[in-house]
Amino acid sequence: MREAQIPIYAGLTDELLEQAGLAYADPRQATARISQLRKKYDADSVRAAIELVTARAKARLKFPEISERFYGDVAGVEMASSWAVGKHKAKRFTGQARVWDLCCGIGGDMLSIKGVAGEVIGYEMDALRAWMCEKNTGCAVEVCDVIERQWVDGVFHLDPARRENDWGGKRMWHYEDLQPGPEFIERLVEKNRGGCIKLAPSVYAEDLPFECELEYVSERGRLVQGIAWVGELAECEKRATMVDGEEVHELCGGEESLIADYIGGESRYLYTVDPSVERAGLMNELAERTGLKVVHEKLGLLTGNATVSDPFIRGFELIETMGWKETRVKRWLAAHDGGLVEVKTRGKVVNPDTVQMRLRGKGETVYTVFILRKTKQIIAYITRRLGSI
Ligand SMILES: C[S@@+](CC[C@H](N)C(=O)[O-])C[C@H]1O[C@@H](n2cnc3c(N)ncnc32)[C@H](O)[C@@H]1O
């Protein structure tokens, strides 16, 4: 697939890429600049140059140090693991003599795995991405459909596509939608020593018909990956991981302890929790580690009477609790020097952007208002961020 495009990408000159970069940087001039380029270069080269500079711009956040020489198509970069997340995952492949990177795409994961394992070989059905991956990683990549090969007694990394077609399209979130799909994955798990399967963060343990450690990774506060570790690469049952550049924090859990044992209503301080923890089902482990309680099963908040610090939580002092009624909350804020207001909610109970504009007052005090559905009632917690008081 897409072999014909390899010589086009290989032939892109610095001058064309520079011109395409200018077109990308100034959308108002883009059409005029692209028409100019078409007079000098063939249409395929211009199209490829625009795709590459757009992909490089998208790669800036994921691969900051190498984005300017990175090869990718836009969907390939969007699907790639960032360098920081890739580095965290790669640690578990340390010392492996050989790793198969199945469905390696443009090499986001491979970039890190190659630094810790003896030999890393990529396998990718799209010839253009395979070529890009080789350029990015310096590793060998075979163009093939992984389903047609036998994979036995090895260690693998598998990142199935989660798009409705190979070059982009709608994102698919269910285990059954992965390509290659469940039958291939389950055979791979059964026949090999160990491996890692990158999944959407929406996949739950109940969806997976094999034993694994399920790790959820957030990057800069956003859930980005669910990862199933199998065989000798699995270490515990569940793990929540926060990645922010070089900074990585992890929380592991095993035997199910009941969240109900940790429910405690609201105390003086509320703590929001990184999304990886709730998704991994580790609220109770975090409550135990921090000495806090869970406010309510569905609210994703911890609470306690002491100020506690932990990388997975952000603290707020609870000042007032009331049933949610906009006029009532607004009145309270106005009577308490309310100025800028930050609204936090979940499950689309309100539109936080519009409500925080409407609650904003003329005072000096910055408040954070949580508007949440607690059982049948919608409640408002009026709080102030710890550290801002
Ligand atoms: C999610 S991307 C891989 C991203 C990669 N891990 C990274 O970090 O850059 C999935 C890739 O799998 C490839 N793919 C899908 N089905 C395949 C198959 N049956 N055999 C080989 N490659 C396949 C797609 O072309 C796509 O490039």
C-alpha cells in the first residue's frame, strides 16, 4: 500500500518543504502560496510536502526534539505514542534480545523500545509508513500484513489501528473494532512469552478475554492510552500512570478492595484525581495511600480534613455546599467577593464554559465551583484552590 508515494516523499527538497511550511503557517495565504508551488512542482510533490509539514507541526508536542526531521503522515502522527509515553512503556522491554513491533506505524513506540532492547523489528502493512518508520528509528521494518504471519515464543508490542480506515477517519473505541482484531490478538497472547497491546483508554478489563495487567496512562491530565501487558511483561493487576515529559508517577493495585469501604461524604478539603486513577479503578488505593476518603462512588473526588499532597491529586478548600441553582450560587458568590469563577463538572450536567462566564462577578476572589450530580440531586461545591488562598 502507498509504495508509489515513497519516491515522492524521498524527493521532497528543503526548498519545497520550506515553502510548504510558510503556506501551513499562514492559512490566509495558504491557497495563493500552494497555487504558486504548483507552478513550480508537480501536484503529488506539493500534496506530500503539505502533508509532511502538517504532520511535523502536529509532531511538535509529541516529539519536540526531532519534529523538524520527523517523517509522518497526519493520521500516523495522531496515532503515534508520544516520546514521553513511549519511553515510559519501553522500560519494560529492557534487556529483551528481540522485540517485534507489530503495526509499528511511523515508529512512535519503536523510537524508545530500540534504545532498551537488543533488536527491534517493525512490521507494518502500509509501505509508506514503514519507510517513514525506518527513517525515524533507523530500525528494520518489514512491509506485511501481520495476520498472515506466525508469531510464536517471542516478545511483542502490538498497536492495532483504531480508525475506520487505514489513513484516518473516525476513531473506534471498542476492543472488537481493533485492526487486527480480537482473534489475532488472542492468538498472539496465547502463543508468546510476553507483550504489550496498546488499546484505547475506553477499554475495560471486562472487555478483554485474557489475563493481563491493565495500565491507563494520562499525559498532561488527559487519558491517552489503555495498555494490556501480558505474560512475563505483566507486573500487577491494575496501574494508573501519569506522564508529563520526564516526570512519571505510577500507582498499582491488585486484589479488589471495595470502594464502599472508603466512602466518606464531604470533609473540609476536596481533591480532584488524575483520570488514570479512576479509570484504573484505583480510587480506593489512592484513598488509602493519602489517608483520604472517596466523596461518592461516581464523583471522582477524594476528601479529608487535612491538606495532603500527592502527584495524583489537586486540592480545594470546601467553603459552601448547596443544591445547584444558578441564581442562588451567583448570589452567594457576589456576597463573598466573587470574581473569576472556574466551573468543574462531569457527565455534561452543565456547560462549564457558559456557566463560569455567567457566575463571574466583580470581586477579587477566585472560586472553583463543582457542579455535580450526586445520586438524584445536582449539587454545587463552592471551593478555593489550595495554594491560591
Ligand atoms: C495505531 S498505528 C501504530 C502507531 C505506532 N505504535 C506509533 O507509535 O507510531 C497502527 C498501524 O497499524 C497498521 N496496521 C493495521 N492493520 C495491520 C495489519 N494487519 N498488519 C500490519 N499493519 C497493520 C496501520 O497501517 C497503522 O499504521
